[in-house]
Amino acid sequence: MRLTSHTLRSRAILVLVAVWLALLSPMVWAAHGYALWGDLKYPAGFTHFDYVNPAAPKGGELRLVSNLRVSTFDKYNPFTLRGSAPAYLSNLMFDTLLVGALDETGAGYGLLAEDVNAAADGLSVTFRLRSSARFHNGDPVLAADVKHSFDTLMGPHTSPAFKTILEDVAGLDVLDERTVRYRFKKTNRELTLTVGGLPVFSRAWGNAIDPKTGQRKTFDQVVMDPPIGSGPYKIGSVRFGKDITYVRDPDYWARDLPVRRGSANFDRILVKIYKDNTARLEALKAGEFDLMRFFSAGDWARRVNGKRFDSGELVKAEFKHRLPTGFQSYVLNTRRASLQDLRVREALGLAMDYEWMNRQMFYNAYQRVQGLFGNTDCSPTGTPGPEELALMTPWREQLPPAALGPMLVPPRTDGDSSLRANLRRAQALLREAGWTVQGGRLRNAQGEAMVLEYLDSNETGARVVTPWARNLEKLGIELRFRPVDFALYQQRLRTFDFDIISIAYGGTHNPGAEYADLFGSQAAQTEDSGNFAGVASPAVDALIARMSNAPSKPDFLAACRALDRVISHSHYLVPQWSATTHRMVYNGWRLAQPAEMPPYAAGETWAIDTWWSKP
């Protein structure tokens, strides 16, 4: 099963910003960085991150395969709504004010910004830019460029995820040529991180006069103009539908900064494009590229083999990490009438036999997702503590009663539990909700049969959803599998035109304002938001706000644990599975790597950033 299935391009923009939220924080100020609840690992004057090889040679080529669910790309602008940008473009081409380390959480260090000063009242933050910072065209990175980037991302032609995350940012002031100050509408522990993690691009990008209209382009018309960023790579040769090459900028302005030393070691990064997973796998085994991350347990167990593995040219390796598990799930769209009753949603989850699937289909490679914040301090256990109850009790009438009791544990079918018992419980819940079996079909009081559609952009998804559909059939429920092309899939998700989908939600150690896009009431009514389940609850809104504004770590933990309890017991999501390792195949003859992978790194990102080419 593909672990990262169905992560949309517009959601990827949100995830990019959320990654910075997980790595940065405004609670402790120092000129060179921030720490969330305590001291920074790296003091002022540090020379490099511990997990890099500062003497890694520059040169060579890294050959990758596109990680996108589309066969090609049709734009270079990763921030607009329509179309698809090339894989890895955002990370390689755009620097940010702050950058996180991969061996600690809740910390960040200055990249474009050489000095960061958060106001004591928490209502503003000031960044002073490095005088050495340069865009790819040689222009200096100035305060006006930071303001242009912010204003553009908040404009009408970008993903609404930016507006949701930046809702409490009052504005940006240019204080002088290299100093900016962000103003906030209210104290929020994350806002400094949010703005510090925004991509910065040049005012000159797409600013030319259109000869046809005599007007400057709007941002959504900046499509194939090569981005003018300040990151370590620029776009090189391109063969549409086949590959794109990123070329290292030998004059990259930040190459000797402590936060960049030992990274961006390849002269060229070639990203090849294949239309399906089988073609990608066969190309890897034929030696056509150097690195591939695997999400399919079946492929990893049965098809990663061949003569290049036997010779040692290709190496099959699992890298242990300490990343949050995330909450990959089937998402139930409560905008649909048949899915509005909590009891119906709980019954659907009871029909999923995860233990059988893990044994028979996944080679026991996965663990069941446990709530929103698995493998982090935010994950709740047992019954709520007094701090959690204090947050939930005022909303008691709007919450599922079970949320005030023990934390939800996904139903099991092993040990003392069984699928038969779970289905009996599901039948009882459906009866309580007014659904009965008539003529072998589950029907409501109006005689309407329960027919649900699972929407997917890949026909291979049928293999995994079929066991669940068979069990639902025993309850009289018909679950139809509907594969569509990726463009239509995006459109239907953008307008929430689906019953059930599968989404791989990324995890974080430091959740905050970005969860308003996933579960906030305003996002539920906003097209192209991340609130696919349609959650519209004042109680959830209040818990997200409390989580974002918590003045101390105990307050923060109480809020995120309470939120997890409420979402889990509301059964908006049917939890799927996660892995605690990155499964990767790499070319051992061509690539070298640091001694250990940092604990909070994504596999291929770590390789792109810190590996190097052997002579």
C-alpha cells in the first residue's frame, strides 16, 4: 500500500509551510535562532549541523524519480492553484528567513535572516536580512522582496491554505532596505515561525510586460517563467514529459553559512518522470536512477531484487526515524447526508479489518495509526487529565460523550477481538441511527439504500479498499470504487465532491494554526481548503485556537491532546497505517552518505540535501 497516497499539490504547499511550523518557534529569542520551549541545540557561532559532512565534495549528478502522482508538469510556479509544478522545485529553489535542523524539533536558525527579534508582547517580529543574500539573477534579497512575496502569497491567485495559516498576520512593514517587521492581530506562539518559513522570491519574477496585452502579468499568469529564488539550485535542461534537471548555483550565496555547510553537494539533480509505478520500479532495476523511496510493502518485500542488488550496485536499506506517524486515513465527507451521523461513521470504521490486511497484504510492515499525533508528546492516552477536561467541559453539549472518557483505540480483530463482534456492534449502531437491512440492502426510513463511493486517482487503490468493501457488504452497505484521472480527482477534492477518499496527513511535533485548515469551521466552507471531512465545530475551533496560543508547554499539551480526543471520537477519519522507517533503494557505487540519518528527516529529502557523489 502506498503510504503517501493522494497528497494534493495544493496540500503540498500547506505541508511545506507546516514543516517549518514543526521546526521553528518564537518562544525563546536569540539573534541566530529560536527554540520552542527551551534552549537551542546549536549555539551562536556553530559551524555546521552535526548530521552533515562539512567536507563533502561538490560535484556529480543525483538521478531521481518524480514523487508526484502526475505524469508530467505544466508550470514552474508552485504557488498558484491550477496546474502541476515539477517535483522538488520549492525546496531546491526558494530560501526562507529561517531554516530548521533535522536533529531537533521546535527549533530554527537564520538563513536569509541574520537577526530575529520577537517583541515581548508577542504581537510582532523583526527580521534583519543578510547583506550577502542574493537571488539567482544576482540581485540582492531586500526587504521589498520579502514584502512582495508575502503580499503575493496572500493575494487572490494562490492556494487558500496561505490565507488560513496567515489569518492572524496583520501585515508586513518595511523598516529599511534590509529590515522587515511582521505585525500580528493577536499573540500566537506560531506566527513568527509561520512567516519565517514562507518562501521568498524576487519582485522581478514574472514582472515583465506582456507584449500581447501591454500589461504586467497577474501571478496566476506567471506559469513558465523560471522562478527567481535564492536557493541552491536553478532550473537547467528540461524535456517535458520526460525529465527536468536542477543545476547547482556555484555562486550560491549561502554555501558557507553554518546552516548550509555540507549540503547541496550535487552539481546536477535530474528528476525523471514515469507514468506508473511498474515503469518506475523497472527503471530503477535497470540502473536508470540512483535513489527511490518505497511506499508499497508488496514491492519492497517481493519485487526489489535483481542482478544489480546481487552485485551491490543497488542497496536496499531501511532508515529508522523518529518522525510523527501522521494520520493517514480514509476521510468521511460529512457534507454528505448519509455520513453526518457519528454512529454511521463509527460503524464504517468497525468494518475495516486492519490486522487481516497487515498480515495478508502488507507483510506485517505497518502499524495502525493512533489518533492525530502518534509518536509525539501530543498523543493522548487513557482518560483526560484535569487540564484537558477544563478545556473540553465548557463544550460538553457539542462533544461526543466518549471524548470525555478513555482515548479511542482503533478496533482490532485479533486476540480477544474479532471481526464478527465488530460487525455486530456496527449493526447496532446503524439501527440506532435509523438504518435497517431490507432485502439485503441497508436502508434509511425513506427506503434509500446506503451506497458510498470511494474516489481514487489510481486504479491500484482497488486492491486495498476491496477487503473493506467486502466487510461493508455484510452490513448491507455498497462501497463503490471510482478511479478518475488526476486532474478530475483534484477538481472533485477542491470542491469536496466525494464521499470517501484516502489522505496521507503529515504529522508534526508542534501542531498549531495549520490545523484550522484541516478541521476549522471556516475552512469547511472554503473551496480548496484541507478540511475534507467538513468539520464545522465551535469546540474544535476553540481547541485549535488554544493549541496555537498556549503560553506554556503544559497548556499546549493539554490543548492538542483534547483536540485529538475530540476528532478521534467524532469518527471523521478511519485510521490507516504508518511506518517507522524510510525504505529506500540507492546506488551504492555512485552515492556516499553521512554516518547516520538525523532522526527527524524525510528519507529522500535527507539524501538530496546531505549526500554526495562518489568520484
